[in-house]
Amino acid sequence: MMTNKIEKALNEQINEELYSAYLYLAMSAWFESQNLPGFASWMKVQVREEDAHAMKFFEFIHERRGRAVLKAIKEPGKEWDSPLAAFEAALGHEQHITGRINDLVNLAVAEKDHATAGFLQWFVKEQVEEEAAADRIVQMLKMAANAPGVLLMLDHQMGERK
């Protein structure tokens, strides 16, 4: 069994992961409104990933005889100044999630909860990938500045993500 402190922290992370999905869905809607369906599609794939992350926490809590408790999800932003601004916001959000995962690992170690610490290692690795993917797109969008043709090419490329 896990401690109450660990259970509470993992439940908070479920909310963070669901907020991530909600944020990326809002970004997808914004990209659709900007006639950038490839970027919108990329974000929809991200929504599914974040939902899956939330479910990993949900299942783990129950495997450890805890109880998942769901709370309200805060409203995400709905407007960004540009595709670059949207992806910079996504990168910043992923950096926030990385910090949360690191805090969970530190808590698990402090609580001597080796099962939770082990479980969280998947998320540690995942966050490296999440940040790298968002940063890569930020860097490409910076290079594409003031080049609408390149933006459209990137939009097409983003739409190929499955």
C-alpha cells in the first residue's frame, strides 16, 4: 500500500495530466481556427497521449489499493499569438510537468516507496521525449519566421504524426 501523501500527490498528477490533454485540445481548436490542420492533428495525437498518461496514474493507484479521486480541471487558454507562441506555451507546460514528475520521484524516495519510484521512471523518460519534441517544433517555427510557405510545409509535416 502507498502512503496517503503519495496517493494524494498521484491524484494531483492525474489532474495535471488531464489538464495537459485539455490544454492540447484547446490548442488543436486554435490551430483549426487558423487553418492549420496539420498542427491541429499533431495536438490531437498529444491529447490522446496525455489521456493515456492520466490512465497510467489512475490504474497504478488502484493496483496499490489506493483510490483515484478526480477534481475539476481548470480552463486552458484559447488564444495564442502565433503557432510559435502556441508551441512555446506547450514546451513551457511540458517543462512544468517535468518538474512535477521530478517532485513525485523525490517524494517517493523520501517516503521509501520503491514501487512508486520505479513506476515514475517511465514518466521521467517520457518527459525527456515530450520536451524534446516540443522544443524541436519551436526551433523549426523560429527558423520558419516570416516564411508562410515554410509554415505550410511544417503544417503538412505535423499532420503526418499518428
